[in-house]
Amino acid sequence: MRVLATAGHVDHGKSALVRALTGMEPDRHLEERRRGLTLDLGFVWTRLGPDGDHLAFVDVPGHERFVPTMLAGVGPVPAVLFVVAADQGWQPQSEEHLAVLDALGVRHAVLAVTRSDLADPEPVRADAVERLARTSLGKVPAVAVSALTGAGLDALRRELELLAGELADPDPDADVRLWLDRAFTVRGHGTVVTGTLGAGTLRAGDRLVTGDGPRVLRVRGLQTLHEERTAVGGVARVAVNLHGQGADDLRRGQVLLTPDCWSRSDVLDVRVTGEPVARLPRSVTLHIGTAAVPVTVRPLGDDTARLTLARGLPLRVGDRAVLREPGGGRTPCGATVLDVRPPRLTRRGAGRARAAELAALTGRPDGAGELRRRRLIRRADLLAMGVLAPAEPVAGDWLVDDAHWIALRDRLAAEVQRHAKEDPLEPGLPTEAARRLLGLPDRALVDALAGTMPRLRTRQGRLYTADSIGPDLPRPVRAAVDAVRQDLARAPFRAPEAGRLVQLGLNRRALAAAVTAGALLRIADGIVLLPGADAEAAAELRALPQPFTLSAARRALDTTRRVAVPLLEFLDARGYTERVDDQRRRCRTGEGSPCTDAVNGVDGDGRESNPPARDPRTPRF
């Protein structure tokens, strides 16, 4: 199907012409037929040849009071049938309708000079062709016709058929954005809405969301040209039977969307054509699709401006819209959307800097350029802006500009080194702290950065440089740790008392640093042993009759209850031992158990241990 809108001055015979072409009545209301004046949008269609496509017409009113309605009709439509009467010639609404089409960037049209039975059509044809040629429509074919006598209708049909063949086929897989031009209730069916589907495919059973909120509606049925369909692809006139909460509130100007593919924008940066930005009123109306939304204009450059919308709309980069002063005192201007997520302008000179940036934008989606400007963005957000992702995500759904990624790597390395230098007891920079320092929105980005840096290591949620992850403690802490290691060398399971630790200057932070450096093994709060003591203890306990009690374990390990209780719990957690009942434990056995590995001379990290066997009753010296 192809869809065209009519355009032209009031009473130039637009409705009469499409009635003659289709045999259908475009004026739906009795008042329109009584007055002979189109007041609302009309919809009729015909077939182009016996086996050709259907051609649907959106018939728009021509009176100056109904220009907003005309804009709702032509907004979603890719081509027009422009009408000028031979006996009246070019008129004010001819000019305004042409300005609207030019603002929207419409490039396909056929000119029909009507009432050619009442006056010589040639002067009007020549004048209109010249006027249209100065706009986005360019040079268009022109046909003199008479809806009353039928003269020229066959020639007009041929030109319309040629025009239909020039129109590009839209993407059937595109995200749906259906601007509504009618909404009504059908008894027994509920809410029905109509619109021109520009691209994508609608199917019965689809879920759609409204553009002004989170309402989800289900497509119960579809019609196109009064025929029931299970699926309809654009471009097409379509009627959609909807079910769901809020369906009854739909009206012209609202929109139905593919879920999770669009985001609403209430601030836009645009390029204005047709009039210098400085001459625009501060308040105008933005017309796009069938929507008409009041906006506030802030000029930025000679032809760029920031628009603040009274309500958010689902817009994308490259969308064309019309800016019109309410009441039509000025010629409508065109607006091309450059940015649907513009930065805030809060600093002095930010407006001038933004104008310079916008001057380089074309309004054509540019994934690489968009990523370069934004530096960091989710792929889903970029697609919702109408811009294809130029690369694969670096982490999750995050896209990052290459130059920014390199800069982030340098900053991360510097921050990790700075932290290690300023806090040698805790040289590892927490990942969350790194995220905040770099201003990143997701910790996954920090992990991805660290994964590309050979000199960085991640351990227990902290980032270390390759030369700080090992035992590299400050000299006083190293001396204190050496003293503890000497004590434990004489009695491996007699952990230093709290007083001894205080005497050595090993407070909580110093102990934590020693444990992180791998110099000590933390069994419980305030209780530390030598690394590998867990595997050695498991080997000692394995020599006991199984199961064994806490008292037997304490004697075998030559330690105190203060140490034995948390040590056995530590061994339980590591899988070396397990409880039998409230009083007894046993070493775990079986292929690959830590206890078996310890007996075989391999500790929990796979290192050779081979502790010497001895009688547990033999005192240690």
C-alpha cells in the first residue's frame, strides 16, 4: 500500500478530486457534507491498476482555521497530492500548506490543477510548478483535471502510479511508532484507533506501549482498508483494536510504540529552516506525526535552538517537525532533530559552545560521532535515539569511545598507584571507590578496564598494581610481622595474645594489611597464624582417632581453647573437618577433600606441604 495526503487551499476541490479517483466519500461528518467544507481528516483509497498496489488518501481540510488538523494528516505521510484550482490560482493556504510540506522535507508529490473546465489551467499550472520547485518537493509532474467532467483523471492516475513506484519500501522490522489520528469505541470490540503506519509491522497479539506513560496495551485485531488482517506492515493505513487499562483514554496526537525501544524527550536540540532562529517567538507549537505540543524556544546559533516541550515525545535523531506560531501569524518553520538527549547548559558560555558543536551536526544518525561526543552510553539508549551502535559493548550493554577508554585506563592506573602510595597498609583500591573516582555509572566498567591492563590485578574487590599485590608492607609493620612469625615458628597454633599484638604495634589495619599481603593467615577476629597453618592443622587432626573432641584437638595442636574453637570452625568452613554431633568432629575423607590433600602433602592451594608426622603427645620445642 502507498499513502498520500492532500494539500491545498480551502474550496479548491481536494475532496471532490479524491472522491472522483476512488469512488468513496472522504467527508465522514454530516456537517461537512451539508456545508461542502472539510472539517476533519478523511480516509479513502483505490487500487492502482487491476493488479497494482492500493493507494490510500488522507484528505485534509484547507481552511486556515484547520491547519493543525492538516498537519496531523500530512505529518506521518511520505507524499502528497497538491491541489490548486484553475479558476482561483495560488492562494494563502496554498502557500502555508507548501511551507508545511517544505518544513517536513516531503520530496514526493503530484500537482493537480482542478476545475480545468472553468478556466485555462496552464497559467496556474506554470505558476504552481515554479513555486513547488523552490521547496523540498522539487520539480513535480502536473496534471489538469476536472472532478466534474472526469477530464484528466486517467492521466492523474498514471502519474500517481508512477509516484507510488518511486516511494521507498520501509523496513518491516523497524520499531513501531504509530501516531494516532482517530480513536473511537466499537460496541462489542472496545477501543479502536487509526493511523498511518510508516514503518515496522503490527501483528495481532502484539504488546504496545503509549508514548506518555507505562501503559501496556494488547492488539486484539487489525484492519486495513476494511479488511481483517493478522499482520500489517508499513506504509499502510491501519485500524487497531486495543485492549488494556487506559485504552479508552487514547486520542489524536498520542502514539503507540514498540516496548523498550523508545525513550521520551522533553528537551531537544534542533536545526531550524525557513526563518532565522532569532526571529522565532519564545513560545511556538511543535507539530510532528499527529502530535501538537507547545514548546519554549532558546536560540543557540544562527539556525540551531533548544526546545523545551510541554510533554515528552518519542523522537529520534533526524526526525522532521514543524514549528508554528499558534494562530498562524508567521510562516511555519522546519525543525530537524539533532539531539534528543542534549547536555544541560548551566555554565557561562555553555550556550555558545553548544552552538558550535551543533553546527557540525547534520541530523543524520552517526553512531561513531554520537559515541565520540557522549563518550559513554548504553547501546539500548543509543538505539532508542535512532542511532546504530558503531562497536560492541565493552561491558554489559555499555559502549565507550576508544579515546575515552584509553584515558580511563590511564586515570585508573594513576588512581591505583596513588592509593597504594597514600595508604601502604591497604594498597588495594576498592572497585567501588575506583568507580566513583572515574565517574563511571557501573562497576562492571571498572572490572572491564582492569581486565585490559596487565599491570593491574583484582583481589577480593580491590585493585592492585602488579608490584603491590605481594608482601610489600611498610618497614615497621614488616618488622612486627616478622616477630609474630618467629613466635609462631616455635608454636604454630599458639596465636599471639591481644597484648602481644598491641606491644608490636599491630592494630586492626596493620593486621589486615599483613593478611592481604599474604604474610599472615586470619582465622578469626584478632587471631592470626602462619599461612598454611590450616593445612598443617588438618594433617595433625587426621592422625587422631576419629571422631575427635575439641579437647583432643586442642591437645594435638598444643594450643588454647581461645584458638582451638575458631580454628576448628575455620577448618569446618574450609572443608577440612565436619561436625558429627555437638561434641565431636571428624576429618573429611574422599577423593579431592582438603583433608585428604593435606595428608597427601598438598595444602588447600595445591602447594607441597609434607608436614612431619609425630606423636601428638610429644611436646613442641
